[in-house]
Amino acid sequence: MSNLKYTTDHEWAHLEGDVVTVGITDYAQDQLGELVYVELPQSGSEVSAGQEVAVIESVKAAGDVKSPVNGTVIEINQVLNDEPEKVNEDPTGAGWFYRVRVTSPSDLDEMMDESAYQAYIATLD
Amino acid sequence: MVPFAGYEMPVHYAPGILAEHRQVRASAGLFDVSHMGQARVLGSNAGQVLETVLPANLLELDVGLQRYSFFTDANGGILDDLMVARLPDSYHLVVNASNKTDDFLLLESLCKDNIEFRALTDHALLALQGPQASAVLETLAPGINALPFMGVQQVSLKGLTCTITRSGYTGEDGYEISVAAENALALASTLLESPKVTPAGLGARDSLRLEAGLCLHGNDIGPDTSPVEAGLQWAIPQCRRKGGSRSGGFPGADRILSEIEHGPVRKRVGICPQGRAPVRAHTSLLAPNGSSVGEVTSGGFGPSINAPVAMAYVAREFSTPGTALQAVVRNRPLPVQVCPLPFVPHRYYSPKTLRRPLS
């Protein structure tokens, strides 16, 4: 998916209409190692940009996932409860985390596009 | 690669921690544990002198056998845990990397007169672990599959002199092989030629030992925990206990022997979190009424049981398996249960099970 937007915390967001799908990037899953636990926000909960809304634990470390946008969670990826490894296998596909109905789609404007994100992670290694 | 006790250590190789862990349980994995401290103590009364700093029975330890023990301090805490093997001419010690400097100073201070301390700083240590370990090593050292659990033997592997013990830190059958550092790469390469063996890193070593209920010094045991609190009194033989032929005579004996008699105020236990969320070290444990009863010392995900596992110290009255507690994870109480250790049964080699006639 080339129309993904990215945060400096390695979340990706994909906008379709007023719904944003959120996950973590391939770089993030690679750094974390094999995930063993994903805790997702409640469906129906209000989230704000920068708020820690999900928890991920790998064999190596625990981390938080911040919401990149403001809105209401409308769907979560239940599959991750039992198969957190989906995030490692397909971080921008089957390993998505949750969907948010956003109050303002322009929230995504300030996020990095693919080339900006690739340039950003190149500075991290 | 991560820095660990002054060494650059691989957390995992290409397959990853989960795959390496499962490989060790299913077949065999090779760990480079050369960071561990290895030493020899030589001299006619070396055993007597070593017994003044640890509560083992070394005087009556047969040549060819190894014991698990610990250096204790005056408060009855655990300075380090170690393996001591008896060779024809010496005691062979393996201690933790992070404590080896202090351990070696302690040992050197003991070695006067006719006792010699030799740090084997020029030796590497390779751990071959898993149910296929003996089949693999047998092809290189015929007869090594008959070595009993906690046995030690000095053998030549492809012309390389090695000290091999049948022991490890995974709960599986396996060997730890001490070899001169300059020959370690050749030996590792030879072992890895077998399709049954793949390399395994620190990450899998930690998850394997945690499932096996084995203590990590610095996490689960240390100067603030006594061997009896840690449930390690099985490593203190009768002769060093009250009424024994060489009762006491090691640092902290008063407290430790009294705890064996009367029970400790807290105990190391297994903790099974009820959900999937791992409960990590330093997590507080609460009784149903909300009072603090203990703390997790090691915790993570157990790949072989596909569930989170942890070890903790809890007040004795809460240490019975089945006791329901709460772990405070990210400021929220999660239900956990006290459970027996180990989480995965040990599968050490016992000659009896092999000698049983096939029916």
C-alpha cells in the first residue's frame, strides 16, 4: 500500500473515506521481534492523537502504540488476540490493529508519506 | 547483538527466539556460553576449603560427578550460583559471567598453601541442548551418551581436549562442553554440521530456563534471597544440615539451616497469568484484598506452552499452588495463579529409563 502515512513512532495509518486503519510498520515489528501479545483499545472508545491506546509485547520487549488520529474506534482486529504473530507476518495487511472514524481526516496531512518514512528510518540504524 | 556482562552476545540468530526455543525442545540447539566463568581449584584439601564458602558435599563427591551449589554470604544470601564438577586432579567450577570477577577474587583469597586457583580465561563453553544432543555428540565421542545426568568426563572430540558435563540450563537433556578458546570455532562448526543442531541465542536461553523453572542470578536469586526462600534446599545435602556430619561451616549457615527447619517467610513460586499478557520482572502481586504479597522476578512468554509464565517471591501463606493473586500490569490488576514449577517437565537423561527392557 503506497498511500500509507507514518508517524515517527512507527505506526502506519490508511485513510478511506473518514475511516483510518492503524497498525505498526514492518520496521517496528522487525525491531520488536516476534510478538506474543497485543492489547487493543475497546471498540467504541474515543481516542486522541498521541494517546497510548494499544500495547504490544514481543519475546524481547513491551511497547505502546499511540493513536495517530482523533476519533472513535469502530473495529478492532480480533485475530490478533490469538495470533499476534500476524503482525510480524503481514504488518500492513492482516496484522492491522484497529479502525477509527476520524473527526478530521486532515489529521493525516502532517504525517510522513512512504518516501519520507523510508528516509526517516534510514537515519535510525 | 547486545552487550551482556562485558560481552557482545547474540539475543537470537536469524530464525528468531521462538523458533530457536522450539528447536531446542524438539531437536537440539547450540549456545555459545563462553561468557560464563570457568575455573579449577587444585590441591589435596581443595574440597575442604571450598566447603567453607558453599553448602555442598564436595569431600564425598565422586570423581566424574557434578553438583549445583551457591556461594552464600554472612546474611544467608546467594552471592552466585554455580556448578562444581570433580575431576581426577581438581574441582572444575562454572560461575555466572556477571559475578565471575567477585567469585574469582573470593576463590583466590581461599587458595593458600597447597591449594591452587586457576581461572580458565582461555576456555570457551558451548552448550549443546535438546533431546537429540546425545545422538549428535555420540557420533563425535562414542560412549558419551552413557554419561549420567550431572556427570563429567574429559574426552577428546576430533582431537580437541574437552571437559564435558551432562547438564544445562534448558530443562532438556544436553551437554556443556569446555574447550580451549582457540578450538571453539572448529568445535562449534563441527556440531553445527549436524542437521539436528542450529545455533540458539540468549533470548531462547532465557525463555527455556524460565519454562524449566531455573533461577537466573540477579533476577530470581541474589544477595537478598536465601537458598531456602528460593526453594533450592535440595542442593544442600544432609551432611551440611543440622545434625549432619559437617553441619554448617558456610557463610549464613545459621539463617539457612534455621529456614530449612522452620520454613522461610516467603517462597519462590511459579506464576501463571490467566490471560495472554506477559507479566514481567518487578511486577507487584496483590492478595484478593489488595495487600501486596510479593513481586515477580522473571516473566515472559513460554513458547512451549504458548502462554505467559513467570516466577515470583510471595509470602509463605500465599505460596500454595492454586492461590489466586493479582498482578499489577500497566496500573491494572490482572488475575494470576500460583502454580508449581517447572512449567515444562525436565527431561534430563536417566540411565534407568534407557535400561528398562523394551516390551
